[in-house]
Amino acid sequence: MTHLTSAELIDIVEGTLDASPQQHLDTCTECRQQVADLAGVLSEALAVAVPEPSPLFWGQLSQRVRTAIDTEPLAAGGWSRWLRWPVLAPIAALALIVVALAVSLPREVPMESAVANSEAAASTLDDGFAVVADLVGDFDWETAVSAGLIVAPGAADRAVLELTALEQQELTRLLQAELTRAKS
Amino acid sequence: MTHGTAVRIAWAPAVTAGWTVTVVTPDAPDATATGCFGMDDAALVAASIDGRREAFDVIVERHRRTVYQVCYRFVGNHEDASDLSQESFVRAWRGLKTFKGHSTLSTWLYRIAVNVCLNRVSLKTLPTDSIESTDHFEDTRVEGAQAALLRAERAATVRKAIASLPKKQRATLVLRTYHDLSHQQIADILGSSVGATKANFFHALANLKKLLGREP
Ligand SMILES: [Zn+2]
């Protein structure tokens, strides 16, 4: 007789059992004994808690970690430092302007103009926003999407693609005004 | 990052001047140190990589009990568990940039803690925590001091037996029994298969039974 495998025995102890091992179990006292032994020792192990350390210990552990890593600077850098909330909202908004203008401009207008427009628009804002505008200029659509910048999908996207030049200007003005308001 | 920032445009096609534009920002975490407490794990990781150590403090505070308990189960004594916990968080700090967010932060920290424990060449001490220092005597009036003492002695014996299991068996037993990780999660952490994890768990329990059978 072929007895149950260790994996099958564990499945039985944990209650995730197929029908065929159960049939064997019904006829095999040896495997039934194994299951009972495993369940017994598991139950005993489960009953043993980790002793609670002194309440002061947790603060001490945090302090020890802090002291240990204080000597290990973790160099900041890369695009991840832009994943900060105060930066994300304006990036998303400006990315929308760039993309909307770039996509909707007539073919003879070079792409750079669209980016330049957005940078010029942002230049009225403070230095921090100028940095953001630079960044937006570097952002491609894939990066923006993969970084979690979600431009509202659906009707608004389609609408933006159909804007006239005047409408684009007005949209840009409204976005600027809104961003300035949100920032203050 | 799981958060999204949306720019919502209400557009009236017939009226050019009729737009309203709203920048919608989901509840943004406070930029101050105390503001880190409201951040989720992903945001804390990003802030830590950004050089904000107070964000990593919050990660430590949030996960230190779990990490300590994994380590304690592994070694069976407070002193080594403290050292291993500290080492686990230091390694987490060093490796933060490698955390891709494919798993949860807690699973990632489990992996680090288990590896720190597995790689520990030799323990400074055997499980030696005395019963008196580690076990609380609850309900002594009800069940009697004698029974409480026996229970505490037995618990110490079980801990000692677990801490003496072969390392992979110990890791599997600890993660499966006390931290409720699935066999798949454990297999991922240990770099093995689900079948191997179940076999490890089986042998861990079988060995534990043998060890406990020798010590009443
Ligand atoms: Zn059998």
C-alpha cells in the first residue's frame, strides 16, 4: 500500500484535502495516526505565544535601528524623489496640458512648441513650479502613466483633443489659475 | 505608487468660456514628520528613499513587533531576537531601493527577517530565557500556581524545540503556524516550491514531535 505523501498529510491537517487521499485515509490506520500526531503537535505549537517584552523595548529597538542607519546615508535621487504629493498634483496637471496641446496642435507645429508653451505658461509661477515644468518637459507619456499619474480618462480626454487654439489657451489659463489656487 | 492624481475637466462644447477646472488631489500625506503616520507603506517607502528618515522610523514602528516575533520564534530568546530584528531593519534600509512593491512591505520584511535568521552562522546563546522572565502567570488564582508553572515550563520547552529545528523547517513552521503565510508565500520567501514547503512543514512538525517526546 502506498501511504500518503508529506504534502498530502499536511493538506489533511490543514483541511485542504482532495477526495482521493481521503479514501486512503479511511482505510489506513498508519496515515490516520500520522495525521493525528501532526495535528497534535501543531496545536501545541500554536498555543505557545512569544513572551511580550518590556514596553520600553519597542522604543529602544527603534532607537537602535535609527542609530545604526544614521551612519548609512541612503542617497536620494532618481525619479522616485518626484513621487511626492506636493509635486504630483502639478505634474499631473501640466502633463495634461502638454499632452493635450501636443496632440491637438496642427501637424506643421513642431512638438517642441507645445512643450515650450507649457513651460512658458508655468514660468509665471515660482521657482518650484518652474522645476516642475522642466520635469514635465522631460516626462514622456509612458513614464507619466507608469509613475501613477492618471489623467482623467473618457469624455474629458476626447474633448481636449478637439479643442481649437483659443480653447486650448483658455484651458491652459484655467489650469494655471486652479493650480495657483491649489498651491496657496 | 498606487495613488492617482486626476485633473477633472467639466467641458461644455457649445460655450467656450463655460469650463470649470478642478485639480483633484486625494488626501495628501502631511509633509511634516508627524504626517508620516498617516501614510501607507508605499508612500513611506518612497519618502524613505527620498531621504526622509522619519518615514523609515514609521516603517520600523509599524512592523517591529512582527519582525521581532519572527526572530524570537527562530532563536527562542529575547537578546538574539533583538539583535536580529535590528539587523533586519538595517538591511531593509539598505535595500529599500530594491523594494519594487510587487509584494506587500510586510512580506518583503518577512523575507529579510527570515534571511537574516537563516544566515546567522551561529547564535551567541541557546534559547535560555528563563521561565520567570518571559512567561506571565495569568489566572493563577483560578488554575493554581502549580498548573501555571507547568504550562510555562512546557511553553519554554516548545520554544526551545522550535529553535533547534533545522533552519528551513524552522522558517516554514514559524511563517506558516504563527504568521499565517500561505505555502506559496513561504515558497517565494525561501526560494523553493510549494511542494518543498509542505514537505518542510511536515518534517518540522514530525521533528518537533520527536523533540517534545523526549522532554516531558
Ligand atoms: Zn497510509
